[in-house]
Amino acid sequence: MINLHPSLLPKYRGAAPIQWAILNGEIETGVSIIYLTEELDAGDVILQEKIDILLQDDAETLTYKLSILGSKSLKKVVELLETNGKLEGIPQTLFGAPSYAPKIEPELGRINWNDNAISIFNKIRALKLWPNAYFHRDQLKVSILTSEVSEEEDTPGRVMRLDNEKGILVGTGKGSIWLKEVQPENRKAMMGIAFANGYRIKKEDLLK
């Protein structure tokens, strides 16, 4: 039996390889078609195909791209198996040491403003499908859907500026980040500036 896994094995064995690749700032990923073994995602590699991870990619767009790549790769392998019989696989040990992509837990989405802006940006991209990266405004949970990194510096979590186009600029442990589109819990998604106006967010407010 063969299996399709959305990572360049042995990197990111496990349940959430797409999310962890983005979380860790990888610049490429791909699909691996392997023989099934008792050990999780550890079988010999029949075929690997690579794809770049773009800055504008998030879990949704990357999942779609990998599904297209994976379907083409799987078709290729099935046709080769039909023609040639069993194909020789390559042991994953020849590709390096394994790493793991455990199941995403909801609490992973909580933003720590002391993290650097790039790490927060990656978290927002990685967790867009679920559970979303989020912060709290008073008791309201607010998911961040899209963002942009800035090099400007300020106190982590402090609102630095409001802008009609870019939204809410918030300080982080290194750099800052624009909250461009957000979604308050049980409400529709909205632009960052609309949220700021509707929920009375002002310059120098601290987000939690």
C-alpha cells in the first residue's frame, strides 16, 4: 500500500505538516508518496515533488496547491506501478533526521505580543483555517485573518497607529504587525480599521 503525505519527508511527520511548515517559516515544502509501514509516515519514499512557500501563502492556499500537486504525483506513481510493478523506494534515513508535526491545539492560536513580528505573521498564516491566531479585546476573542509585517518598533501589544488602508499597527517583541482583517468571535470578518472604529480602539491601547 502507498500513502500521500503533504511534506518533504522525513520532515513533518504527523497530523499537521502544512501548518507547522508555515509556523516554522519554511520556504519550501511538497508532497511525498511512500510505502506504508507500522511506524507513522516512515515508509520508503517512492516520489517527492517540491513547491515554494510564498509569503502570501497561508494554510488555505498552500493546502490547495499541495492537493493539486499531490493528485498529479499520485497519478504518476499509480501509472508507474501499473506498468512496472513494485517500485524501489528510498529509505527516509538518506534524507536526514525526522521532524514531527503534531496535532494543532486551540491554545496554540493565542498571540504572544512579545514574539517577533515574523513569528506572529507566520502563526496568522498557518492557523487561518483553524483555530485562527487570536487576541482578546476586553473579554472578546478576536481572530486575525490577514496581516503584514513592519519594521517599526514599539512596546509589545501597544497600538501604534490606525490606518484606513492597512488597519491596526501593533508593536511586538521585534518589529510590528498590521492587523489588516479580523473577525470578532461570533461575528463576521471585517477590515482592521472597521474593527478599531467599532470597538473604540485608540492609539496606545494595549491588546492582550
